[in-house]
Amino acid sequence: MGKRRFSITLSPEVADRLDRIVAQLPGATRSGVLDELLALALPDFEDLVRLLDQARDPSGTFNEAAARDQLAAWVGQRVLRMTAPDDRTEAPG
């Protein structure tokens, strides 16, 4: 299946920032940059939606306290993942 086309509306500030990024990357397009950004961000958004779904009881009622606890744990995992040593870098010295 080929790429699908979407029409999006961006705020002027976001559009300007995107244009500056594209201008600095030879051969880049707005579509290509947005595709890469979404590909990187979607797994975390999908995890977040799954987490929020888990904060519902069997009747479908949303439990805010459970959602807060799960969100805090989820954010903590992401922070730890960002600050974990990178196996690809060499140790100093």
C-alpha cells in the first residue's frame, strides 16, 4: 500500500518551526519530517491511550486516581529510558 495523503492545519508558529527545520535538512520535505516525527511519537501515544483505557473499570467509569498513578509510572519509565546509558557510546577515558 502506498502512502496516504492527509490535510492538516498547523498554527503559524508550528508551521514556521517546521519550515525552519526543513530548510536546514537537504532534500527534506515537510511531509517527510512530519512522517518521521509521527513514526517516533505514535508508539508513546498508543501506550498512553492504552494506559488511560486501563484506568476504566468494567462499567466504563474513568478512575482519575488510577489514571494519575499509571500516568506517573509511565512518565517515570520514559524519563529513565531517556537517561539510561547509551550502549552505543564509549565510556570516557
